[in-house]
Amino acid sequence: MGDAIFQFVVFGLIILGSLSFTLFIRRLLINASYKNQRLNNIEQKLDIIIEKMEKEIK
């Protein structure tokens, strides 16, 4: 009986560990994607600002 409980606990911990690792990697990928979108948005805004300043200089 004690061996079965021990195996159940170990199996549960393995499942919990793999699930938490998967969710951690998923969150990292989502955050990286969000940061890339923000950087692209900032680059576009900077390009617009540079174009306007170049027109004012001419």
C-alpha cells in the first residue's frame, strides 16, 4: 500500500513539473512576441518622426 502511494506521488510530481515547465516556456514565447510587436511599432513611429523632421529641414 505504501509503495502505491509513493508511486502515485512521484507520478503526480512528474506531471506537475512538466506542466509547469510547459506553461513557463509558453509564457516566455508570448512575452517575446509582444515585445517584438512593440519594438516594430516604435520603429514605425520613429521613421515617421524622422521623415517629418527631414521635411522641415528642407
